[in-house]
Amino acid sequence: MGLFRFPVFGEFKMPELINSTTLARIIGVDVQTIRKMTKQGKIPCIRVSPQTIRYSLDDVLTTLKSP
């Protein structure tokens, strides 16, 4: 994704969002584990619609690395 410019806020980069299947492959767990962790609030997610959830890989990795 590209950079967006806003007169008041300056520039920022939109995070790349991935689905649960892709996230599971990247971190090496089952998709059901991702869904369970999401439901328990252990990893951050973005609800695009009631049935569509996306994840920022950077945010998830940061959360998983923190104690």
C-alpha cells in the first residue's frame, strides 16, 4: 500500500492487512489457533465486517513478543 497525505496529519503508511489463513501460515500455527486467540483477545484484529477479520502482521508479532 502507498503513502497517504493529509494536510493536518502529514504522511502515514497504511498497514498491510492479512487474513487468518495467511497469518497462521506465517507464524506456524493452525487457523483454529488464530481464531481462538482472536476470540480470547490475545492478538489484535480489525473487523472489516461482522464476518470478516483482518490482521496487521506487525501488530500481531509485537503483541506475541511482549511479555
